[in-house]
Amino acid sequence: DRKEEFVSVIRQVLGDIVKNGIDKKAVEAGINYFEFRYREADFSSYPKGLMYSLDILGDWLYEQGNPFAQVQQLEVFEKLKAAVNEGYFEELIRKYLLENPHGCVLTLVPKKGLAAKREKELEEKLAAYKAGLSEEELNRLVAATKELEAYQESEDAPEDMAKIPVLNREDITEEIAPVYNTEKEIDGIKLVHHEIESNGIGYATLMFDLSGVSEELLPYTGILQSVLGIIDTNNYGYGELFNEINVHTGGIGTSLELYPDVTKAKEKDFRATFEIKGKALYPQMKILFAMMREILMESRLDDEKRLKEILAMLKSRLQMSFQSSGHTTSALRALSYGSPLSKFKDDTDGIGFYEVVRGIEEHFEEKKAELIQNLKQLSRQIFRVDNVMISYTSSEDGLTPIEAAFREIKDTLYPELDGEETPCVLHCRKRNEGFKTSSKVQYVARVGNFIDHGAQYHGALQILKVILSYDYLWQNVRVKGGAYGCMSNFNRDPLCLCRYNCICVRETELNISCCNVLYDIGSCCIIEFNIQSLFRKISVLLRKV
């Protein structure tokens, strides 16, 4: 019912931009953001050559002129920088947004009970269809179902399987990829340098140890991580801060990271860190570290209005992630029953975290003082000069800039605490719980710890994961069982099995199905496959490395 008001605000803001001019610093920040990523050419696990080829292919097929335009963009960025002062972007807004007659406003309006109504209509439609079938037609449907089941149970012909390309043993190298870790120090602070060619870009991470943060304050650590970088500081509004960072660097972000101790798997030991990460060209390293310091030390954590806005956004983001990634959410919650590492993650980014965020957001006036106090306490406890380690990736000539940059901010971090910190102890508790959402998909996860029962983690378990996922779970749970998806995983923490189905499946049937999966796996004494089949599984695994 506020559609017109919503549209009016958008048009008013855009009109003001056209009339008074766009924020040039914001445009420069946006251009630099995309130019940096273009120069960086980070395609994650995808080969650069492949991605460049796909970019070229698009222009080659559908555009006239230069097929290499997508990989020759530096000239475009220079033209855009010059256009900032020529009214170019204001004209784009006027022509294509404000005065464009080809547009619409699409509104999605929820209706209570709509899903149940549609399910009932479908049930009645199917019942009517069945009632209208003759005995002969019913028998044909039964026969077709049996034929489908027989087809699903049948093995693929060996000659068909032989047509699938597969790695041979000689294609798999025995060499281990080198690890580039060199420990250094900057005025007594440990720096781990990863020396690789990085095209003149330095990747810096300040890692703050969280082992002294109490279990009760872990959710607030997650809130602190979500707040920093999008709240005003003493020198910048959060919008200005964003622009300043992106004008001079490739970006800054924060995260909570978990590192299991592989030498103490049975003890479930791990290290948790609060990390602030940034990247910049070597000459801009001082600005990068100055901006990192601005976020850590100058953020206005007592800005009640902005804190309430961030909590509302955070609650909404968590709700959406639970529905879009319900399988990982349910698996994490189940793992938190017996894994301290998963309990930490659940308390800082899972259902446990959401419950705290929701409680504060819904009762903000009563809880805001406690929230602000905890955020400030955590900042003083975490961002200390004796609690930081640096991880840095660059070529050899990138070391000098970071040493100079870090020295300028080192003494501005919080001082050492008086006395020793008490190590955090996490209390895991088995719950066997369920959560309702508006999704039509139901997710079930079951976990277990094979290390607690005397087994050891081994790389072969990753091959077993592929075998279970593609040979057993996919075939039995997805193809035959009708599930939307299924997954399994083995870590140095527990085993996890997860399945998700349409919610119309009865809960008892879904739980029995998961139990049957575990029973069937436990009953398998021998998994039969030939050498080509084994290499096919290894090929799938290597694609994910």
C-alpha cells in the first residue's frame, strides 16, 4: 500500500542527482572498484584463459567490431574517469531511468494460506484425475512405474561407461603443490609472508586471536564483525568511508575465521580469529592500513540509530540465508551439538546467532546499552597490539611497503590487557530440535563423529565422499527417493549427512529415510568398482581442489 511513496522517493533522489550533480567521489570509487578487479583478474578456481575466452566469445558472436573488447577495457575506464566531470552519468540517469517510457513496477504481495490452498487444489485435481482413469489406464501407470524403477536399478553398460573421459594413473602427479609461508617480524609482531607474483597488488590480513572471548560474548563478536565498515567513524560517515576505501584500494572486509588444529583432531582443538582483510597496489599500502585502523579504532559503536538499522538488515539477511541455504544451516546446527568448532560458528553466524540478533532487534530500547557496552568491551579486548598477527601475500618487493605501513598504525592499537585472559570453553549440547520457516522445502541433517569412535581422518575419505554422493546418495535418495538434494561430508570434525525434500513429504517418512541411509551405509561391507571407476571418482575430487 506504500508503492507510490516508494517510487516517489526513488524518482526524487534520482531527480536531485540529475539537478545537483552526482557524488563524484562515489563514482570514482565505483570506477576504481571495477578497474581494480579487472586488473586483478581473480576468477577463483576457474582458469584465466577459459574466462577470457568466454568473454571474447560473447562479443564475437553478438557484437559488431572488436571481439577483444571485453579484455581491452583499460581505455574504457580512462574514458569513464574523464566523463565524471562532463555530466555523463547524470545524463544516463535522466535518459534511461527518469524519462524512459519502457518500465514497470512489479509488486509481490504475500497471501496467508496460499500455499495450503494450492496444495489442496492439487490434491483434489489428482484425486479427480485418478477417479477418471479406467482399470486398464491404472494398470498402465503401475507398469510404467515399475519400468522406471527397474531402469533406475539397472547398471550402465560397460561399453557406455568406457566412453566417458577419465584420468589415467599417469595423469595424476605425485608432486605436492608448494606452500609459500615465510615467518618474519615487524617490531615484534609476527608476519607470515606468502611470496608469489601478484601483479603489484599486496593482500594484507590482520588476524586477531579470539581464544579469550567468553562463550556468552561470541554472538556479540558476530555483531561487531557485521557492524565494522558500515557504521560511521570519528572521521567519516559510513558512505564516505566506503568511497574513500574504494578510491584508493581494492576493498576492505572483515570476517571470523576458524582453523582446526590437525594435530589435535581428537581433542577438537581449533583457533578462531577476527580478521580484517584488504588489498591495494604497493604504493597505496599506507592508505590501506590507515583505513583498516579507521574501521577498527574509530568506529562509533554508540550510534544507536545506525546500530538498529544494521541489526534489522542482519536479521533479514540471516532469515533469507536460512531459506536459500537450509541444508548448510541444518547441518551446522546439528554439528554444533558435539563440535566446539561448529558451536562457535553457530553462535556467530548460525541459528544461535540469529536468536540473539532477533532478541536485541525486537527489544532494542531495553538492550541497546548492553549491546554498546559489549561491542566496546570486545573491541578493547580483541584489537590489541599483542593479539595480532599479519598474513601478507605479495612478491618480494612488496614487503617494504607493508612494513612501513604497519609501523604507522601499530602503536595506535589497544594496549595489552592487565593479567592473563581466561581461555574460552564452549559447551555443546544435544538438542534434537526443529525450526519452522515459510519455505516449502524441508531439510534434515544427521551427524556423527567418527574420530570419537576410534577412526582417523584420511584423504581417502574425500574419495569415499564422492562415492557416497554420486553412487549412493544421488541414486537412492534423489533419483529413487524423490528428494530435491542430498549431501555428505567428512572433515576432521564429524561426519554429516543432509537431505532436503518438498515439505509435503511426511516428517516420519523423511526421518526414516535418513535412518535407512545411515543403516544402508553401515551395512555395506564391500564397495565394488574397477580401476577406471576409481579414477573417475578421483577426477571429480581433483576438480574441486
